[in-house]
Amino acid sequence: MYLLTDLAARDRADLIAMVGRCSPDSRHSRFLTWSAGAATNHVDTLFQDARSRTVVVRVRGTGIVAVGSLFLYGDGLAEIALLVEDAFQGRGIGRLLVEALRTHADAEGVTTLELTALANNTRLLRLFRGARFSPAEAGTVSGTLPVAA
């Protein structure tokens, strides 16, 4: 049902369209800003940043419905970020993205993943707990996850 692939140059228009289909709340939860322009600008960086690895989830007939990125910081540390289109949230796509990003992290020699979520993003927090992320602070919720399961 879902097809996970690494981000490719041909995906730009489809990814921007997916971000545009997301609600303002979903975009704010991912990009930590209400600006639709900032979200589009961030998408553009995914195609230029050599220190990131990005995977997308496709659904036949819809196109890209989710994106997950791994931002490599060096010294065994990386951050992950996810965005799932509203109509596809709650279907296990976030778990698929986390596992795909863990695979990329392992291949890159990453030992710890960091993440940040707004404290009211209950779905993402539930996903983080299920993946065994350890919360690091309050307000926005940050956490770490060992790459080796």
C-alpha cells in the first residue's frame, strides 16, 4: 500500500504539493512556524543539503503523502523530522519513516538520533515513546534514541 523511497530531484513539485495539502497545524508542528513560505523554503533545502537524508512515502493515485528527514550533525549525532499529510495520519506511516531513517542513520554511523516536537503533538509523542525515544526537556519535547535497537 505504501511505497518508501529516497527523495529524488523529480520529487520536488510533488513534495511541495503534499506540504501544501497539510493543515496549518500540521505544518506548524513540523516546521515550528506558521509561514507557508518557510515550509516551502525548507523543502528546497532538502534537495541541496548534503548532510541530510530524506525519504518519502507514496500512495498510488495520490503521490507523496509523507516525508521524513535525517539531518547529520557529526560525532554520531543526527536529528529526525517527520511530516505526514493530515488525511494519512494515524495509519502507521510515522513508524515506517522512523525505521527507514534509523536504517539511514546506522549506515551513516549515527549512534544517537535527536528529535523535537511541540508538547501538544500527542500523536508524534506517542510515536516517539513507542520507538523508545527518551525525553530530554519540557515545552517543546526533545528526545534521543539509540540507533541500534
